[in-house]
Amino acid sequence: MVEAGSRVLDLGCGTGDLIHLLMREKNAWVQGIELDEQAIYECVKKGLPVCQSDIESGLAEYPDRSFDVVILNQSLQEVRKAFFLLREALRVGSRVVVGFPNFAHLSARISLFLGGRAPMTPSLPYHWYDTPNVRFLSISDFKNFCRDKGFVVERARFLNGGKEIRFWPNLRALGAIFLLSGGKSVESGQVQEATHG
Amino acid sequence: METKPKTDVVAVDAARSLGVVQTREYTFSGPQALDSGESLGPVTIAYETYGHLNAERSNAVLILHALSGDAHAAGYLHGEKGPGWWDAMIGPGKAFDTDRYFVICSNVIGGCKGSTGPASINPKTGKPYGTEFPFITIADMVEAQRHLIDHLGIDRLLCVAGGSMGGMQALQWVASYPERVRAAIPIATALKHSPQQIAFNEVIRQSIMADPAWRGGDYYETGQPEKGLAVARMIGHITFMSEQSMEEKFSRKLKKGHLSFNFDADFEVEGYLRYRGANFVKRFDANSYLYITKALDYFDLSGGKLIPPGGIDTCFLVISFQSDWLYPSYQSQEIVRLLKRRHVDATYCELKATYGHDAFLVEVEGQGLLIRHFLERTYRGERNGNGKPR
């Protein structure tokens, strides 16, 4: 989903494994954003440029179309202002890669409906009291969300570990990766901050 | 740093220390044109170097000192017990690894530690300059350093690095000579002083000038305005510490265990400030303090002045400290925002050290790790996106 030589911004880059790979394998010009101090140390050890910042506060300093690709890998579900952040990502990047855990996976459904317990799955490994996730979405939710907001889904991959899921992904895939472009929805410059939405 | 290690500690440290180092001088006739419109010359710069310049001349790191610092950044001067002010960071195997890098540190012009300043002899009068000394700016300091770097035969510095006023000089190096700086490490610094920072400096200056011994700056035969300078430094030390570090260091502990009911120093914090003030007047020139605080206040690289319209290739590592209220993190974040806006390769981290502004001198672990790896990456020539930032 990332072409060679791309300019890449990774929002919530963690210890930087993904942008490290893109820097080495795809010759990408990368920039990471991360909040956690220890994770930043790990990025710097790998020789990566990373800025400490809360991605939830937005990307106002970046001009429109600063990057070819903006990555939101396993960070969208940890953000309260998810819509605001996605629109910002699509403003500063030509395309956005979003990866998130699927809350409607079969094991999550079983755990909730039969066990009566808040789901814990390989992609949602947290207890209710220690999860960093604040948004719980399914693949179907995200598809509808993109349609409603006018985000163009260029590609989508549904994964169960390393295995690609083609049929019934909302039931069978633990996680999803979407490649979005803004379409007409985000071309009007910087967006207004939406209320927790 | 004014820590005084015991003799045995020095011996243990010496294994990883530079050992005995020397301060040298370089003089150019100038005259150097200054921002004020005046000129200065001849100009002497005191400097120290550690490690060796490689054959490609590509491993030179310029360390820039803060307000009261000097060229003696690391190792031990002959006969002195304490090491240089950033010895924890500079030396064999340390963050600025002198086994790999050629490290340079020079005293700023306007200072009083060997470089030309108000206490130097004015060639026109044969007497110390005093307030005849021209006003200097951070850019003037950098311009004088540029003469030194030329003299040392270095076209392009691997890195410029410093905290506080040293960070301002690092920023100014990028603004003045972006093509000569591969990487910059501004620490606990700002693009410009806030009114609060200017206000502290003004009180500091007023306390010096209110001392009758200042005599309009003409005191070199009669003795320093020691009382005023000591108070000035005491104000400084309050701003260098955090509330938490003061609480941890002094709390409300009494020097003699009981209240004296007179105006002696009852509390340990009072004793500490008095001690620091009294020590400072032995080693620092009051006029230099006036001139350099003015240079700090005049510094302003906000707006488009840090990065030229064509952009830069310099990589940045920006560091701030959570407990630093003199140069709060928001000022470092302003630098970072500017870098992001202009697509500059940037790394930023706010460290959780509790020492206040002093952290840039004493916090070694986090800073050391960040600087070591950032420098290594720059030195290896690992280019982000093959060096195609735009």
C-alpha cells in the first residue's frame, strides 16, 4: 500500500518497526509521531525521526498534502476524536492507511453473547479496565463510516494473523487494513475540530 | 556543574574521562561587523577540543555553552578538581563519544572566560572595555565561532549542540549557515524569550547596576559589584530549579536546627543561594552578565527566520524537560512545529527529569541515549528517504 520513495507520516508509530521497514525497504522519507517516552527511545535507537506529540491534538502544523501516505496503525481505536483525526490525516496525506482490530470477530461475539463478558481476543488482548481502546468498531462499522463521511476506500484487507480473510470478514477477521483517499470530503483545507466524534 | 567530586572519585572517573585538557586561544584581527552596526576587533576566542578530526573532516561536533558557561566542557584543567561543565556527556564512550567525534567548545564573545568581552583590553584606550564594549547578539557569537571553525579547517559540522543559550546558538548556526550544519541539537531553549524571561533578566541586570560598586561598568580598578552580581546569580539559581527539586534538596531544613530570629540564613535554601552568589562573583564578570543577558533577550528566530525559503537538509533533535519552567516545553514545541511545517527531519522528546532548567546539565540517561543514537545515525550518513525531504 506504500510505494517506493513515498513520504510517510506514522501517527502513533510505537517503537517504529513499520516506518523502519519502509525507510529501509521502500526508501521512504518517514516521520513518526508517538506519545510514549520509552517508545521514542526505541525509535531513536533505530535511527528514526520521531516527535513526541498527542495525535489527538491534531496535525495543524502540517500543510495540506505534506505526505503521500499517513499511517494510523492500531491507533484509531485509541483516539476519542476519531473522525477529526481521520479528516486531518486525509488533509495532510494523499492517502491514509488505517489498521484496527475488528470488534465483531466471532470470538468477541461468543464471549459477549454466550459468556456475557467484555470480549478479549488476540487483537483485543485487554481487560475492560486496562484497555487503551476508547472506540470499539467493527469492519462493517468502518465501511459505513467511510461511506457516510465520503472517504473513498481504495483497498481493504482483512486479516487473521498472517492469513487473509476473503469471506465474511466482519465475522472472521481479527483485524482490518483500509487504504483511504479523501475524495471531495477533505479538499477544503483544514477541518474544524469535531466534538468527540 | 559545580559538583566537587572527592579525589578517589576523580581517579575512578579518569578511566572514562578525557583526563587533563587544555584551553587554547585563537585570535583574528577582524574587525567583526556586529548586528548593532558597531564592530569588534581583534577578537580572541578561547576554545577546547577533544578527540581527533578524521581525514574527511566530517566528525566535528560544536558544543555551545549557556549563559555562565565556558570553553571547558569536559575533562580536567591542570590543578582543578572539578571536571568541565558537560563532562558527563562528553568523553570516551559517552554520548558525545570522543573516540569517534572531534568535539569543540568555545567561550562566547562578550564572555569573560578567555574570549573577548567587556573585561578585555580595549585596544583604543589600553583599558578594559567596560560599557564601551559593543552590544553583541547570539548571531554575533555564532559569527565569531564561524571564524574559529574556518581556522580549524572544517567546512561542515556534523552537529551543533547546546542547552539554554547554547541551544539558541545551535538554532542560530542553522539560520546563519544551514549548509554547514548536518545536525542540530537545541536543548531546553526557545526561538525567542517570552516577556517573563526578559523580566527575570531585567531584574538580574538591575540588581547589578543598582550596586554602587558597578560605577557605570567602570570597576576594573576598584573591584566587582559583588553584592549586585551575587543577588543577580541568586535570582538565576531560583529560575534554574524546579519547585520539586528545591523541596527534595532543601525542604524547610534549618541550617542550625533552630530559628535565629535575625537576618542570617536560617533555611538551607537561603544558605545555598548565598553560597552560589558568593562563589559566582569570584569567577564571573558583572559586565559580561549584563551583555550576555541582553543578547538572550534580543534573540528572536520566530517567523521565517530559522529556516530559509529553500528549506534545509539539517536534521534536528529537540529536547525539553517537563519540570523546566524557565524554558518551558511549549517553547521547544514551537521549534518542533516550525520544523514540521517546513518538512525538516525532526525528533523531539520531553524528558521527565525533575531538576528544572538545570536538567540539561545534570540529566544524563535520557539525553545521553537520545544524543548518542541521533549522532550515530547522522554520522553513518543514514539519509531519511535517501535525502529527498521534499
